[in-house]
Amino acid sequence: MVLDHPEAGDGRYLARGPRVAIRPLTRADGPEFTRLVRASTDLHRPWLSMPDTEATFTAYADRLDGEQRVGFLVCLPGEDGAAETQAGFVNINNIVRGAFLCGALGYGAFAPTAGRGLLGEGLGLVLRHAFGPLGLHRLEANVQPGNTASLRLVKRYGFRLEGFSPGFLFIDGAWRDHERWAITADMLPES
């Protein structure tokens, strides 16, 4: 779900950690988000294909605006009225309700703040939100075998390796193999 107008002030954040907060992605985030995607091309390639223009961001935000997807920004909240900094994003895609209660994660850090553990902290907040207010039971993360940073992240949170999917996703001009990692609500480590 994408909100057109987030609440003003601190109420806009769904959850806060020691350094970061998460909030829903909004259409107003487009200019900064696409600027950061362009600045992060080397970091994301060949792991992600991200929206880097106004038109591709609008299509991205439109895909997140529904019952089957939720998009979150991982932010460094501004202190004393200063603007926040977008550190990364976490999406829950392909949400299935009913007996399944599952979704598929997509995530990435932005280069200016990468390597500081901010995305990891934000992912932890999203996992707690997904298994709490969103009412999900299971989340999957499909990770390319060579993406060591992403593999470290899922292992850090206790995801279990469930399989290998050859030619799973079309990213950066090629069908990429992925390892399938998953976590259920009962596996989430305590904060």
C-alpha cells in the first residue's frame, strides 16, 4: 500500500529502532528515491533493477498500491526538525492471505548510507511489523547466490535455506538464479 499523504511529524513512522525508523513509501518520495537509486547503481547491479526516473518510480509506486504489496522506506529520522534521510527500502510483495499468510521480501540499501547496518535494522522492524500488525506468518527472501551482503542479512535474522530456483527473476537484463530463504513468525529472534 502506498500512502499519498503521510501523517505529519513523528506519527508518520510505523516503528523506530535505535537508529532508523520505517514508514510507508509515498508518491512524494519519488524525487529523492530515484536520485538515490541513480547514486546506488554500482551497489545494486546485478542484484536489483530499481526505478530511476519519475515515470518508472510512478509505475513502481502503483504496483505497491494494493492488497498484495506493501512498500516501506528505511529512514534516518531528522533531529530537531531536520529532514529525514532515506537509507533504503523493504517491500513485501505477493502477499497471500487465507491459510498461507505469506509474502516475498525485496530490499536494498542506498549507497550514501550503505555498510552501516541501517538496512538490517530496518529489516528487523519490517519483520516485526509483518508478523504483528500485518498478520503474516511467513516471509520469503529470494537471494542471488553471489549476493553475500544479502545472504548475511537473511542469515542474521534466522531465515532458513529452503531451496534453489534456477532462472528465477529477470534482473539487469538476464534471468538470475536465486536461493530461496524463509522465516516464519515463530522463528523471529527477540529484539
